[in-house]
Amino acid sequence: MAKIFYDHLIKIEEVTVELDNYELTLEEREEFLSLIDEILHHHTISVILTHLPKHRHETFLSMFHKEPHKPELLDFLKRETNVNIEEEIKSGAEKIKKEVLSEIKKAKR
């Protein structure tokens, strides 16, 4: 999983701990984590684009595509949005994480 500028805002330890309760091969575990990472990524980009004015979308996406790890992307979002974008990303990720945990626990039954 590549380093992304918002990684420090999204914690998935609860999910990895829950996955540890299953007898998964290393490959299966990595596949699950990759899918969860992808879900969180798509949701996070959606949150960002929802709060970023439309006329700034292309600039942001171009910057993100070139250097997705650059911390300056978060600075850009802080300047260009009218919300606490870090909190929006965190709360959105928490919501998705709870849904994922719920689905994992349902599968255990």
C-alpha cells in the first residue's frame, strides 16, 4: 500500500486486530487489507471532492496524481475548503471502518 498524504488521519488497527481472529492465510489477509484500503481511499477522495470547490478539483487531482504522498496536499485542502478537512476525513474513515468491522463480525457468525 503506497504512502498517501492523509494516511496519518486514518487508523485501521481495529480492523487488523479483528482480522487476526480468523484463520486467514497471509495472502487472504493481505487481500482483505488491500480491499479495505481501497474502500477507505475511494471514500476519502469522495469526502475531499465533496468539500473542495469544483473549480479546484482538477488542480487537486493533478497534484495528487503526481505526488500522492506530499503533505502539502493537506495544506492545499485546508486553504481551499471551508471545513476542518482533517476532521471530515477522520470522521468519514471512522464511519467506513465501523461498517467494515460490522461486516467482518457478521461473517464470523
